[in-house]
Amino acid sequence: MLSYLQFWEEWFGPFRLFQFISVRSVGAGVTALFIGFIAGPRIISALRLLGARQAFRKKEEVGELADLHEFKSKTPTMGGILIYLSVTISALLWAEPNVYVLASLLTYTILTVVGFADDYLKVSKSNSKGLPGRLKLLGQLLTTFCVIGLLLGSWSENLGGTANGPLESAIKMKEFWVPFLSYPQESGPPILPLALLIPFFFITLCGSSNALNLTDGLDGLAIGCTVTVALTYGIMAYAAGNFIIADYLKVSFVPGTGELAIVCAALLGGSLAFLWYNAHPAEVFMGDTGSLAIGGLVGIIALMIHQPLTLIIVGGIFVMEAGSVILQVASFKTRGKRIFRMSPIHHHFELKGWKETKVVIRFWILSLLFALIGLATLKIR
């Protein structure tokens, strides 16, 4: 909404600054940070009063880990509500509401509802199982169809379409870009048929959502890694929405996606605010309300700026966490042996004797390195 102030520059000259995505991105980040700091104590107090405590697995299921995390049994969960409010309010305030911004916030909202339902069942039943996995997948599939329908149905230039109309917009969305590869201007990247586009969107969104969810097991781990991912994709979104930069870097130019840099900035600010309260020892956990939704938000942004495969690099920590679970299950089912003491892999290092803070900080360092490598893909083509 504040972007419209640029049209009032004749009344107040500095209003022209609101036309710049960079200025509005800074504003969005600061606003989300401010909302998080102001609303944080109130939301945490409300969650405590409601008895929204994290439900942990029983000792016979996790063994020694139960003793390590016993002191966390009274910490409230559903803190993802705080991040959602910070990000959504800030994005709506600072970004132009084009189809890409609406698609990202729609994804974030649907998956926040799914995550909240999961957390509510865990809290109300004092059980760590929550929402059945098939219902989570159903929610992610519904999100996929809603977003693809919204993107393919954008017919006007005001909703993010290109100057050549909806047909070119639809074709642009189906382009398949691969990191480190450049494509001739006359031919461009391969085009995915709709039959492959839907599964590709679903796998990316679902994988990102669930991977971040698996990472959320230690104080500050998932949200700290989200900070580096949000910053990286904010830069990538800015590049994708700027013709000069996109042409120079030989990446996909998608008109209108520059506004996603503002959404990423809001996520960055909201994540930093939440980290303030989630740092060890955590005052609140984000729960599935936060982790499922943030993972989905990052995934859909990556898809819309044609950088979904780069997410494997930038979100390297999330890939490690999800990969460790897959390898552990596969090994146990095929060989009857475990590769790690426990999965996801952050618990493996905990059981090896690393302090929780050491695991988290080292994973943050790795996340920063993955982000830098991911940014390098913009130039190395």
C-alpha cells in the first residue's frame, strides 16, 4: 500500500523513494522486525496462558534425547503465529499486490492453517503425532493447485502479466532453469508441459516445507537458517525482476517478481525478531505453524523466480536434515541398521556429545556458506 505514495511526490518530494524496491525492502524488513519485537511478549504470554506446550515423544521412543530436552517441556509452541503476523502485515504494507506477492502470501496462509491444525492436535491431545501425514500432504497439494491456478489465471499486466499478455505469462511460468547453465536468447530454457508442471511444483513446495519442518528441532536452528535463505532469495528475486540485472547475469527475467524481494525482506525481519525469543534457551517454539508454512513460502518464491533447483544449494541445511531421515529409514528397512544415532542429523550430533548451542551455531555457519555458493550460481553460467 505504501508504494502508492510515490504518486504523491508532487506534494512531498521524498515520496518518490517509495517507487524503489530496495527502499521498500528495507522498510518491510524493519517493519516486520518491529512488529515481532512488539507483539512477541504478548503472543508468548497468551500461549503460556492457553497451555500451548510442545508435546515431545516418549522416552522409550527417543531414549537419551528425552533427558537432554526435558527442560523444554513447559515451553509454549505455535510461535509461528508471531512470524506469520510480522511477515504478512509487513508484506501487505510495503509490497505492490501483484500476482506473485498474492501467490506467496496465499501459500503462506494455507500452510500456516495446516501447521496450526497439527500443533493444535498435539497440544489438545498431549500427543506428538498431531495431524496425519496424508492430511498435511493434502494441504500441500491444495496449495499447489491454488497457486498454479492463480498464476496461470493472471490475465492482466497489473496482476503480474507481461506486456505481451497472459499467454506469454503462462509460458514464462513453465520455463525450467538449471543453475550454472545459460540458455541462448533465441531458444531459451526448456518448457515444462502442464502435466509435469503440477508435480514439479508439488514436489518442490512439499519438499521445502517438510525439510524445514524436520530442521526445527533445536532452539534457533530452523529460524536461524531461514535468515540466510530469506536474504539470498531476496537478492535473487530482485535480480529476476530487474531486466538489466537479469540480462547481465543471464538468469530468467520475470516481470513483477522484484516485489518478492520485499516479501523475503519481511521474512528476514520477522525471522530475526522470532530468533530473539527462540534463541537458546527458547521462550517459544515456532511449531508446525511456523516451519511448514515458512518452508512452503520459500519453496513457492524459488519456483516463481525460476530458482527451485538452486534451493537445493541455498537450503543445504534443510536438504541435509531431510536426507538424513531418508537415509536412516532406508538403511534400517533394508539392512536393519542405523547410519546415525538418531535422525534428523542435528540429534545425531547432540547424542555424540555436542552442546545444543554448538550444533546450532555450526549449522548456521554451514547455512551461510551454502547461501554464498547459491549466490555464486547467479554469475557462474
